[in-house]
Amino acid sequence: MGIESFLETPEGEKSSSGLTKKGGVLLGVFGGLFVGIYTLTGPFLAPAIRKICLPFLPASSAQMKNVFKALGSRSGSLLDIGSGDGRIVIEAARQGYKASGIELNMWLVLYSRWAARQAGMNKMATFKRQDLWKSDVSPYNNVVIFGVRQMMEPLEQKLEKELVQDSMVVACRFHFPNWQPILTLGEGVDRVWLYRINKSSISSKTTNKCDSTNNQS
């Protein structure tokens, strides 16, 4: 009798680990599937563990329609913050904008570049892997954001500081807490809010805060 006979576990009997041969095979199969799924989806899910994140939720056709209806006959440059699979940027390029997307997830950036090339829009639609909070948004006169509630106030402050007079901002899913929209379209999750950057209004708010502080002193 060879040494192999002592190492084999008879069919149907449990090994010293408490698993049958069949159970061990199933465990290996499901373990392999889990690793494969995690490998494929991990890069998409990783941004969701950040303190302030933009989870990837593709824009619906109704949301896209409302975004461009809100912008109307606008032109120039457009930035999509958290551009996901690139559909807003690519559609903006089709409509004549010089459109850009910034996105933390490199897999989505690569997919967006591929999709833009497939649509013949790769010269007008560009994508960068970039952190919003470290990005300069001042070159753009149109901005689209599919945000989350906890990021809207700090983003509001960043856009007020960096965007030029009369720039337009379209917020989707969540509105900005302090700005007053000039237009609202759609219902529920498809609703969008359009804002115009008004530097004089911002300066007035800052002055009023200073006056209030001085009066209190």
C-alpha cells in the first residue's frame, strides 16, 4: 500500500478539517467566484468607503433630458463632477460643448474614454482621474454634479470661490443648501436644480455677515 492511500479521504467521509471531499470542492468554487467578483467590482465600490464619496449610479434618460433642458442654449465648456460611465460628458460633446469629466475611479475613466471613442466624440469629450477637492473648476462655465447630501455645502463654497460670473451649475439628486435655484425640472430622483453664479450676491452675503459681526461687537 503506497503512501497515497493514507493521504486519501474515502468518498463521503469527512476529512480531519470536518469537510467532505464534495464540500471542499464547493468551498473552493465559491471562494474562487468571490475573489473573481471582488476583483471585478472592487474598483467600482472602493470610492464608496470614502468620507465624502460619489457612488456610481448611472444617470437615467430622464435625468439626462432634464440636465440639458435646464442648460438650454448654453455653450462653451462643461464639467461633469464624478463623471461615472461618461454618458453626460459624451452627450454634452454631441451638443457642441467642450466637455470634460473628472472621476476618481480609474476603471470608469478608462471605460468613459473607450465609450467616447466609440461615439466619435473623443476629441470633444475628455476624462481625467482626479480628486474634485484638488481640482480647479474655474475654466468651466457649465458644471453638472450628481452629488450626495453631505458634500453639497462644501462643494457650494468651492464653486462660489472658483467659478466665474454667470456660470451655470446643474445639481442632480440633491440641491445646494444655501443657493436659490433659478429653475427646477423633473420630479423625485430625476429632479434637477439650475443655479447661476452671481458674484455680487455672494459679496453681499459676505458683507452682511461682516456687518452682523461688527454690530454684535
